[in-house]
Amino acid sequence: MLHSHSNRPLIVGWLAGLVTAGIIAGVIGLLAFTGITFDTSASTPHPKLVGRAMHQTMVNSVRRRSGGLEPPEAAARASILRGAIAYQRDCTVCHGGPGYARARWVSAMQPTPPYLLDTPNRWTHAELYKVIRDGVKMSGMPAWREVESPQTISDLTLFVERLPKVSPQQFSRINQAAR
């Protein structure tokens, strides 16, 4: 009996701390959900901590869910060319390309879509395929599987992996071929 009596202040203090933390979390949540502390306008960047947390969450999610898709042994030149044409048609407006600026209005997006020249250094084939296929919530990156075939997404993935090796002159010729 004596032993449980001495733990009572500890348990009461612990419960009081939980209740206090719950109240604080509730107030913060209420302030955010009512728009008082969180600005949703696209012209205002996320607070640095929020932006980093969202980006890291996206990276972890893609890595966890990308599966083991391996790139083809030898990608056919025709697949890469089809991917290049799809990139020019669907991606350059937001991501630009070698010697090709993205649309001016893209800088008004939060987060701003990245240039993809270093993409193969940051993502595996399976991860890149997943990002293109499934998109990224709250970023403006669409889920291309809703409007494109798996073959087109595969071709596009192959081209994006080769994008760092494409010269501005080659990219210009691709843009001409796609028109």
C-alpha cells in the first residue's frame, strides 16, 4: 500500500502534463485550421521548418513506396525519344530543360518546381518512376498515370534520367521535333 501511495504524485503530475500538452496542441491546431497562424497563399513560402518537414516526408514516402522497379537493361533509342517528346510537351513548362527556361508563372508556385538536371543523382529509377506516375501532393506535380499510359511514363522516366547529358542544342532539336 505504501508503495502505490508514493507514486500518486508522479501519476497525477504525468496526467496533468498530458492534459496541458493536449490543450496546447489543440490551441495551436485551432489557430492553424482557422487560418490565423498558417498562410495558405501561394505567394508566401512555407515557414522553413514546415517546408523542410514536407520535403523530407515526400522523400521518405517515395523511397518507401517505390518498390524495386529496375530500369531496362538497354533502353531503346525510340523509348528515350518518345520520353523526350513527352517531357517537352508536359514538363518543360514547370521544370525547364537544358538551355530552356520554365514558364515565368512557375516562380509563383510554392514550392517552386525544381529543375531536373540533377535528378538522377537524387532518385533511383523506381523512385523517379513513382514520382512521375503518382505525382506529389501539395506541390503542383500531377499524377501522370491519370492521363498517360504506363509506357509513356516509362519513356519519360528514361529521358529524365538522361537529361543531365542532353545539351541545349539537342534539347532545342527535341523541342522542334515535338511541335
